[in-house]
Amino acid sequence: MTGRMSDRAMVAERGAESRREQQGAAVPVRLAAVFLPAPLPREGRIAFWDPEGAPLPAESPGADTPSPERTELTVVRPHGAGVRRRTAPALSLPVDEALPLLVRARRDPAAHPATACWGAAALHALRLTARGRLLPGLTATGHDAWRAGPLDPDDIAHLRAVAAALPHEGHAVPLPGPGPLRLPEPEALMRSFLDAVADTLPRTPAAPYASGKPFAARAPQRLPHAQDWAAEVAAGMDAGVRISLRLDLSAYNLFNADADGVRSAGAAIVQVHSLADPTLVTDAATLWAGEADAVFGPRARVDAALAVRRAARVWPPLDRLSEQDVPDVLALSDEELGELLGVAATRLAAAGVAVHWPRDLAQDLTAAAVVRPAPGSATDGTGFFESEELLQFRWQLAIGGDPLSEAEMDALAEAHRPVVRLRDQWVLVDPALVRKARKRELGLLDPVDALSVALTGSAEVDGETVEAVPVGALAALRDRLTTGVQPAEPPAGLHATLRDYQLRGLAWLDLMTSLGLGGCLADDMGLGKTITVIALHLRRARREPTLVVCPASLLGNWQREITRFAPGVPVRRFHGTERSLDDLDGGFVLTTYGTMRAAAARLAEQRWG
């Protein structure tokens, strides 16, 4: 049953949308639009009339689609030095059917200025609805109705800007009642229009099936049991003020410690904002002293007190303000201050209560795992890798990328508040960062592991991959390795021409060996790796010999290549039963993998280039 009803509702919705578009198309945008409010906001209508008195279109958009309702308006027109009433024919549409036309008219150069202005109001109403700015309430007769709200200062400013641009023709229908002729104020009329859109759009054909009739069905629903609740909602909507909280983190000095010796972490100072003029802001203390009555009006204190009560429903600690003679300052505990850093601030903002933190609050406190080489290590890398000393690995905290001193990190380690004062500013402190400040030492690294951390920029700490930063000589080494190399010049004594890729490989091997590091030249077979290594030997020009380890089948090839491309450079085979390293004078020593394993101790005694 529910599925069939939902299908019918969807079909009805599509049909209604099609009719709205066709009816809107039947109304020329050259006509001036005016909103006609009704006791039930959703029953308000948009009327279109011609200020020049031209005939209205007579054709219906189609046999199956009803034409806009034809009616007559009593309008007020300038006449001489004054005004006069006159009756004008008009085309009238319900709000939902008029919305497509108004939105199109906003950008149509042929549209009447009044219609284009109501188009701007329609866009504003649609954006408010899309943001979920809808509040339930009751009409004066106790029937269900949605209202647009809550409106923030930007929403109100935009509404006033559109209202200020509304031409006379857009609000030319006089207010009912005896007495002098009065026209509706543009802002009040547009506010009624926002409510009409808010009360119309949620009431789709399918809505009653999903949530019941109240606030879903188009037919009026009388809800006498909801009077008190609706009055409370209306108080927030109709109040002339709103409140915000300004946090004073130094205010803990203003409060005495409680019975347990616990001092307040700070204070939330209640600020009162005028909704009539968003630029008017004052502290609640000033308002209660009567110093702002002239600009805020006599009801401001009552409205502000009610606003505090509503905010307390969202964040209960604000209840303590209602116990004070003047709800001006709320002392905050560390826990409450922490709540205002997170979910409490989000909930208060949704209720229209902003939380303002100090302007100098720093929120960029960070931590990185820092690797420091042993004092005195050489910046060329040789002493660094020959050293048997282990390297420091520890947390380093920074504000805005500027490292903290040991004393500053000690102050953070001792912090028991979510904010602390450092470097003449308040710093937002994550508890995880406090733990890192308390336990800064992460252990020791050997040079190889330290270089790995420096090159990757990351390390694993307690199962978590964190940023790692090398400093000092290790950072210099990292920079040299990652800067890149330029192709080297061919060394003297090389009887060959190297290609560009070989010159780049030569430069890279020279860099790695000069830093005390190894390298793997992984060019494909036949691309001249042997001659590149010969060129490296000549470029380094060390007195110590170069050791070449290769398969036994390649010993002859290496010897021939060296003799060919570096004639005059000594070559000795360290292989067989009569192998010897005596009286070496530079040059090359060639050996095999098996011999290297067998004579590892002897080879280790020799200094190599």
C-alpha cells in the first residue's frame, strides 16, 4: 500500500512541476510582480500587473493546464504631488508556481525591475531552504507553518539589500484596514515572502506519507498542544538580538580558585548583537547596566536572557549564566574549554551562537621526528658514515614551522590546559602533542637508518608513519643527494669518448663515492658500465687501488678494457694460489667472488680507493 501511494505521489509531483513551468510561461516577465501574503504563509500568491495599463495576455498555455488566475488588484500609483488608488487587472500564481518565472526573470533584461527584484528574493529564499534554514511554528490561528530562519547577519544584510532595491511597483498593494493609506515596508513584505517559500517547498505530495500531515500536508493542521513550544521558537525568531561568546583565555586570573584549588581555565564573555543593525555589538554587562538601551531598545535584555536559555539547551554549562544577576561572564573549566574547541562550538553555531577565540590564538603547533647526527660529524658524509656513534631521534615541536626551544617544550609538557601562552600568543594545544613534548626521546639510530629516514622524510613511531626531519650535517647530506648532478667532464688519461648518459653516470658515481656511499649503476648490458667505472677511477685519482670483483670468466675482459682505455694504469689479478697484495701502487685489483669470500680478512686489511 505504501509503495503504491509513494508511486502516485511521485507521479503527482512530476505533474505539478510540469504545470508550474507551463503556468509560469503564460505570464510575461514584462509585468510587475507583487507578493500578496496570506494568513497561512504557503497560501500567499504572486500577482503580476502592468503599471502602464496595457492589456494582459488572454491565451491559456494549453487545454490541460489551467491559466494563471485572473484577478484585480487595488494598487497605489503616483498622481501629481501625491498618490491615488486604482484597480488594475492582474494574473495571480501560487508561490510554488511563480518561483520558476521569478528565477528566470532575475537575469532577463526584458523583465520588469520589480519582477527581477522579486526574482532575487526568490533565489535568496531557495538558498535558505537548501541550507536547511527552516523553523517550524504556528500561525496566529494555531495552524502549522514553516518560517525561514534562523537568519545570520549575512542573510539579513542580503535581504535588506534586495528590499532596498525593490521598486514602488513591487509593493504597490496597500495594507488592509481603515485609516491613512499605508504601503507595506519592502523588508517586511520580503520577509513574509521568505516564509511563504519556506512553508511551501517542504510540502510535496509525498511528504505526508513520509512524516505525517503536520508541517507536511498543504491543508491546514491545527496544533493547539504546540503553543508553548511554538512561542519559544518564535521568541528566537522575533527577538531583536542574538548572542555570541567571546573567549578570554587570560580571564582565569580574574577568578579565585575553587575549594579544591582548581583555577578556571578562562571565561566566556556574552556579547549581544542587534539584528536590526549587525554592526551594533556590546557586552551583556554593558547592556544590563542600561548603557545601550538607546540603540538596542527596551526589550533587548529580555531577548538576550531568552537567547542564553536557548543556547543552554545546546550546551548545558551556559545554564550557570541564568543563575547570575547579570548573565555576562561564564567561568570555564579546562574540560569546558576543550568542548568549545570541538563539538560544542559546532552545535552552538548551528543554533546561531558564534564562539569567538582570541585573534592571536595560534593553531599551527606541529611535531616532527627529528634526526640529529653526533656533534662534530663531517658535512661531507665521510666522517658521518665512518662514525660508530648513534644518532639522536626525538620529537621536535614548532609553531608556524619555527622550532620551540627546550624550555618552551618543557612548558608545553607541563601544560594541563587546552591552550597555553607561548611567545606572546595563545597556542592551541593538542593533547597528543603534549604527550610528545613530555616524552621527546624516541631512541637512537645508526647512520644507515638515519640516512634512510632523511631521504624518505618519514619514520615509523609506535606503529604510525610520521614526518621525519633531518638537521645539521644529515640535512646537508640529504640535500646533496637529492639536488641532482650535472654531466661530468671526461677525466684525463681516458682514451675513449663517453656518451652523455655515461657522463651523467660518472658524475653520480663520483658524488656517491665522495660521500662515502655506495651506488648501483643499473644500465643495460652493453651500454658501457665497465668504461664508466674505469673513468671513475681516473677521475678520483686516489693513491689507493680500486678493487673490482667479477666472475672469473670476466677477469680477462676487465684487464683488456683497462689496458685499452687507461693505458699505463697498473692492473693486478688477485686470484689463484700465488695471489698477493704486496707493493700495490694505485691501479686496479681484479678478483672473483669466490676469492673475495676466501680472502675476506686479507682484503679488508687493504685500504681501497
